[in-house]
Amino acid sequence: MSRVHLDHNATTPLRPEAREELLRALDALGGNPSSVHTSGRAARAELDEARERIAAALGVDADELIFTSGGTEANNAALFGAAPQGGAVLVGAAEHSSVREAADALGASGRELRVLGVDPDGRLNVEGLEIALQDGSAGLVSCVGANNEVGSVAPFAKIREAIEVFPRERRPVWHADCVQMLGKVPINPRALGLSLASFSAHKVGGPLGVGILWCAKEQPFSARMVGGGQESGLRSGTENLPAIAAAAVAIELAVAELEDYAARTRSLTEELWRGILASVPAAELVGPPLDESERLPNTLCALLPGEDGRVLVPRLDLAGLEVSAGSACSSGSIEPSPVLLALGHDEKAARAALRFSLGRTTTPEEVRVAIQVVGTTCG
């Protein structure tokens, strides 16, 4: 049975070009980038080149990038490493679990934690942010750049305006989880006014296990991983050089192909939604309208009344269709999606949600098969 994978926000297949680079680097590079001998220097040169290529694709400086084990570590590092001592921590209610739980840990350690509401599309409520900032006690603001479940893109300009009301010396640190934005919508963290931004290579066809934290030069940052002093002392641990080299290839291509990717996946996502509505007229779209520009072009979250994602996802899987009932990082949970609860849906409705996320390799035929499978299973 052929399978249709519409869970690309969880991970997307390794690009052939990235696989080729990964194999080349595995065969060619035998040294540790921290070693001073010939093999080590060769590995260091390759690491520096990969860093430069990723920085150029992101529009930032190479010495502002910190390699991590993935998006989760990048988010954790941003909150634990950059939240000023004594300042309140402000996070949105619809954040990824790696941000929510890091913020909870900071709260448990004695920091004041303020959870900010979101609008019905999952975007940070800027008016609520402005109120929370009024007393000047905020040390860090963290928001999701693009929600992986419902596809909404953060109102960056309005958030920046709310933060930059304060003089530079009193502004809170601003971090955004940009994992789902890379290769889907334009992203330049410095131009947006961010202090830190998190990325992950496997979301754009790179290998698993490579995360990137962009930390502005002027942003103070304390290492959470210590020992060998790698990454300029900001994240110890020998870098996974072959995977990083492959990640550079994937990120370059994803950024270069962004416009074509967005146009094609947006068209296919709209076709998928029309087909689902034809089979399940009571289905409800969650998140911004599909034709809105400030949303991920590849992401569709649908409430299917009377269904339960815990049952429906395995049924669809048996029929050859791979989707999710929320974030892949919480796919084993029996609880309803915290994101959908934050959007105001009750537990029953939150459990009736399916997330479809398309990718570079998704074809029109796969979308037609998905429509048929959903119609047969749910209609």
C-alpha cells in the first residue's frame, strides 16, 4: 500500500542534495573541529563554511549562530540562557511545549511568569502584551513565530512596536520560535527586531538533530551546556559536522525556493480543504483563512465534529494517510492540544482536530488520495 505523508510540520523527507552532502562529509571528514591537527583544521574549515552559508541564507552574521541538537534545545537555550535575572518572563498561551515547559521551569525557579492570551487564530494578543509590559518589569518575551498546528504567523511588527516603546536599556529580550517559518515564509530575525530566534534543519529537508539558535551580537547569553567550550563557549559538545554540512545545503535550497514552495503548497492546501468540506460539510477550519498572507502556506487544521483524533489518526494511518492530531512532540499524549485549548476550544472540540501539513514532495495525486481517505473514514 502506498502511503501519503501529510505531516511535514513534524518532519519532512531528507532532500537528495542534503543526503549527498551528508554522505560526502561522513566519508571526507574524520577530524574533530576542535582539534588543532590537520584533520581537525579541515573539519573546522568545513564547519565555518556551513555556518557562513546558513548565516547568508538567514541574512545574519555567522558569529551569531549557535548550533544545537534541534529546535527544542534552541528554544530551551534561548529562555534559560538569555532571560535576565529578576525580570518577568512573558510567553504566549499557544507556544510549543519546548517554550511552555522552559517558561514553567523559570517560573518554578522564582521568576515571575506571565502567560499572554492569543486571538482565535493563535496569534499573540498584542493588547495583552502591552498591558503586561506597562510596569517595566518584563525581562523576556517569547512568542511562536508561526504556529505549527494552526499555521498563524505572529504579528511581528505590532509586537516590535510594543517592545520598542521602551528605551533600549529597559527593553525586554525578545525571542521567537521560528522553527516552522524557515523555508515557508520570509524570515530575517535581525530585520524583525528580534534578540534571539530558533530554527531546525529537519523541517526543511535537512537531517534530524541539527538546531540553530540565532543570538544577536549585542544580546547577553549564558551557556547552559558546558564542558568543551564549543560554539564560542556558548554550547559545549562536539558539533555534528556531517549533519550541519547537510543542513546548510537544505537551508540554502529552502530559502532559494521559498516563493515556488509557498505558491504550490498554498494551492494544494486550498484544494485539500475544498475536498474535505465536500465530504465533511460540518468541518471547521482552525486558524487564519487559507488565502491570508500572514499564515503558513502548507498547514491546515480542521475540526471534524464527532471525531476523536486519538482514534481517527490510527484509522487514517491504516488507510495509508499520515496526519497528526496536533504537535508531533505531543503525539503520544492523551490530552487535547494545549494550543487549541488556548484558542478557546473546549476539550471535545480540541480532540476532534486534525493537522494536515504539506511539503516539498507533496503531489496533487497525494492530495486527491487524502481527500478520498478522509471522506471514506469520516464522511
